Amino acid sequence: MARCDQGYLCEVCGRDVEVITESDLYLRYILGEVPIFHLHQLPERHVRCNPAVAQYIIDPAFEPIICDGPFDKRLFDSENVTAEEARITAGWQRLQAIPTLGVALDEYPLKN
């Protein structure tokens, strides 16, 4: 089955990533970590299926997640953790707003 026939399946849990607001790939695009021309080539995941990133989202609308292991933010310098929380939370909040903004794909990323 072609990718377009099966939707965007999460490489971690195997379920469909049904909406953009759940997309780790688009979160990373918004953060400037994925170039626009790679969006159709890279694997998809749910934000929550990537705890190394999701643990940095600090928002009342996002249930906190713990990332056990070597990428657990509790093991890192608090100044860097605070900066990552601000950066990734801003990206996640932008991701949540995308469906209502009416902007083109190249306007999704946060302005630096």
C-alpha cells in the first residue's frame, strides 16, 4: 500500500497520526529542525511517542510526560532545561494554533 493510501503512521506505536496537532514531525518543522522539503521523506510520530522532546512541553493543555533514561531532562543543567522548555513549548503552542491560523506551510515555523 502506498504511503498516501495508509495515512501517516507513527513509527513508534504504529497508529495513525490523525491530526497535525499530534505530529512530532511538524513540531520539529515548526522548531526549524526539519527542512520543508524533507517533510514528505521523514518518518512520523505522535508528539507523545517522542518523550525526549515531549518532556519539555510545559502547558496546562499538555499532560506532562517523563522521559526515563539518558535523555531525562532531570539529568541536565537546569539553565539548558529551562531554555529547551521555553523553545519546545512555544513550538508546541504554535503547532496547536496551526489549524486556525490559515497560513501557508512555509509560514508554520517560528520566527527566530
